[in-house]
Amino acid sequence: MGSETRKKTVLVMVRVTPEEREEIAALAATCSLSVPEFMRRMALSYTPKSTLDAQAIIEMAKINGDMGRVVGLLKLWLSTESKKNEAFNYSIPKLVNELTALKDLLKQKVMRL
């Protein structure tokens, strides 16, 4: 099953409750680590770095991009002379609703930090 060239060959077992296992798994996930790697680092006094901030920044960047596209559409719609053109079939209330939804989503992401 295991590779003959592995350096980590000794198995260390520890008993935990199901609740403790869930908590350990959740903490490992916040660092983007497997449970064994998380436990190894904690046992050897390494401090695993949380990747939650990085994940949140990526999510906020995506939301920011969405907001930029919506604002770009709004600017284009407002600057066009032919507002009845099919390409500019957005209504102002729809754009406002989209911007509001994106603002709320961004606020939720920031609050989770």
C-alpha cells in the first residue's frame, strides 16, 4: 500500500471523540491541511498558517470584478445615444438591484474575516 521510499514510516495513533475529530478537521481545513498534517505540525510546535484570509481575499476580488462589470455596463448604458439598442436592454432598477446584491455579498465576506 505505502511507498517504500517514504520517510514518514511510523504511525502515531491517538483516540479522540467524534466531536474532537470534527473540530480538528475544521481547524485543519482553515489552514488547507489534511488532518494528519495539521496534527503533525501542532504536535511539533509549528504554527499552521490559516488560509481563510487568502480565500476571503480571492472571493472579494471576484465580487469586486463583478461590481466593476456592472458599473461598466451602467456607464455604457448612460453614455450611449441609442438607449433602445438590444445590447443595452438593462433597466436602471435591475442594475441597482445587482449592485446592491453585490455590495451585500461583499459586506458578508468582510464580516467573516
